[in-house]
Amino acid sequence: MPENTEFLQQILAQAKQQGLTQITLAQRAGITPEALSRAKQGGDMRVSTLAALAHVVGLKLALVADAPLRAKIDSGTLFE
């Protein structure tokens, strides 16, 4: 899932800013460094694992409205 990779890149960038190695990040999130490496290479990752990684660096996963879709809903033009 490409979205996982995008989330993971943001988490890794935040970890780097905080001076955390990827090994430390993985260990604090309760996964192996190998699992993190596989995920970085496009492997599948559970949402709970992404959430744990995000938590380590002070982030959280959230769902947000898709702006173009939200605009159509708000304007009443969704089904036009």
C-alpha cells in the first residue's frame, strides 16, 4: 500500500529530526529493525504498527476529509 510508505517516510523524517536511529525507533515501537526495513522497502504493515511508530516520535495517525470531495459535498455538487 503506497499510503503506508508515505506515512512511514514522515515518521522516519520526524525520528531523524529527533536524533533517533531507525533501530531505536523500531525497538521503542516494539518491532524488529528487520520489520522496519521490510516496511521501508514497500512491505505491508499493520495500522497498529504504524501508529506505534508514530507514537514514538510524537505523531498520531488520523483520518481527514479528502478536500476535493469535501468541497463537492459542502457545495451540494457531489452527484453532478
